[in-house]
Amino acid sequence: MRNFEKLSDKELSVLLCDGSDAAFEEIFNRYWSALYAAAYKRLKSHEKAEETVQDLFTHLWTKR
């Protein structure tokens, strides 16, 4: 079993392209908070910020 926390973003992106659920989960865990904060700063709505970040990750997974 790999320790995905120690992998670089580039390594995770390669694994994501190969369909790795674990790589996607690590990317999600690394970036959700920062993306949410940026979205909230611009949208001034918790609901819209959360929806925007969810849409982004959904798109990332479907276009992997």
C-alpha cells in the first residue's frame, strides 16, 4: 500500500489519470480547504462556495 501523503502533486496526477481512487482522495484532502476558502472569498456564500468546489472535483474525476 502506498503512502499517498508523501507523493508529489505530479505523481498524484499521473495516478489519477490511471483511475486511482486513493490519488483522487489525497488531492481532495490536500486542496479542498484552500479551494473552498478562495471560492468563499469571491462568492460570499458558504453554499455556493461548497457547490463550486464540489463541481470542480466532480469535473476533475470525470475528466481524469
